[in-house]
Amino acid sequence: MRRMLPLLLCALAACAAPEAPLEEAPTPPAALPLPEGAVEIPASEIRTHELITSNLLGSLRPNEQDIPEIKQRGRLVVGVDQSQNLLSFRDPATGELSGFEISLAKEIARDIFGDPNKVEFRFVDSASWIQSLEDQDVDCVIRSVSITRDRQDQVFFSTPYLTGDTQLLSERNSGIEQAEEIGQGTVCAAEGATGVQRIAKAAPDSTLLIVRSSADCLLALQQNQADAIVSDNTILSGMVAQDPLTHIVGDPLAQESYGVAFAKPGARHNTEGLIRQVNATLERIYRDGTWEKMYEEWFGAYLPAQEPPALNYRKEQP
């Protein structure tokens, strides 16, 4: 009877063999941080206004100028972005700055000094390039700055040196082909870029991820922090070159032209001579085929063929 008691008690208690301990569910990976300085803003909260990019004020007519301060210094100081692939970037293989805008700066130095290497490049970002001109930290800025009427109130531009269409970049399997397909998704744009205004109007239900540089946008797209990127196709083509799983999509939201930017000539800034010299260089590279060679070298594999932009000069007193 004593031997049967434990069995009876076990049956009454529905005894069972001890189960193996449950494995803990794996901890999901922590969300990756947004790029430094990035902010998320609903498109509906962006204060949009009309961007005037046509019928703009022209530049100063070109001629080769004596630029004593720059010549005495022995080098041209140019503000650039160092992270825009194909436009202005540091080549990881050589450590040297390369790209269409770097080549343009060297052509300007060639005409001033007879030596394309007499140019010093300084990094300026979207928040600092205007102040760098005002503070005379740089002689000019070549940073894919779109010429708009608002910006012409702040700085002076050369005649245009390149034209780009504002479009979207998305991953090839995302299903996003047009701005209206973004819905309530997230679109990345660089701070201060005209694309912020364009996409806020085209995709009003979206969220904008505003970052310090366009290179941060590609990282955000790859980390699934953005569904698409808005920028000019000249900038987006550099991202496609870095990540072949992406592509440029959508009807152009706008077409914009880039200009070399200077501090406004006047009592505080003696920039008139350099403006005219830069325009002389632009006319020279348009005329002798240098511009076409530069365009083909950097954009030929990614963008349709393009003619040099139309010259645009203002009427001047004789």
C-alpha cells in the first residue's frame, strides 16, 4: 500500500515529466540611430512657397580679369561638399577630391594661374556656405547650389554650369515610382535643398527626414529609415553609382540650374573680377568641348546626354 501511495498522489495531481526550460525570445535589434543632426517633420508642417527658377537675374558678362588678391595668394579657395559622389567627393582609392565640380574648379584655376592644381578646397555644408562667402573664408562656392530668385537676394551667381531634374531615388523593389505613391511614407532630403519644398507639395501626407547632407540620405534609405530620397538627378546618379539596388524614378518635379556662388560685389566684397573670370572660364569650356568631356566622364553612364546650359547675363551700364 505504501508503494502505491506515491503513484496515487501523482495521478491525482496530474503529474508529468518536467518540461525543458523555454528558450528566451531573441531581443530585437535596437533601432539604428538617425544620421547626426537629422529631424523628422510632417510634410504638412513645411511652410511652402513658390520657388522661382526661371527668368532670373543674369550674371556679369565675362572677361579675363586681373585678380590681384587671389594671384598674390597663389591659389583659388573654393568651398565644396566632399560627399556628393560624381559631383564632389573624396575618392577612397586615392584620397583625392574628384568629381564634376572639382574638375570645374580646376579649370577656373587653370585660367587664372595657368595651373589647374592651384586651388584649395574647403568643406562647406548646407548650413554654412553662405556665411563662408560673407566671412571671406572662401572665394566662391561650387556645391550644386540651385539658382533661385530667393538665393539671388543673398549671393551672386555665375551663369549656369549644370542643369538637373528634381526626382526621386528609391530601392528597385519598393514599388515607389512616382511622388504620389509615397503616401504616408518617409522621404529624405538635405537641409536647405529646394527638394524639401518640392516634395512637401507633391507628397503632402509624407514625413520628411531632413539631414545635413545628401550622403546621409543614402544611408537612411539603406537602413530603412526612409522610403525614398528627393534631390536632383545629378546628385541621385552618384547614389545609384554607389548602390545599384536603387534607381531614379518619377516625373521631374522641377528643373534647376546650378551656379558658382560668390559674395555680392560691393564695398564689403571685391568679387566682381572673379565673377567675370569664372564666366570667361565657363564660356571657354563650353566652346572648346571641355564641358562635354567632363559631363561624359562623370554622368555619361547614368544620365541622358546634356548640352551646356544657356548663358544668362544681365544688362549693364556701358
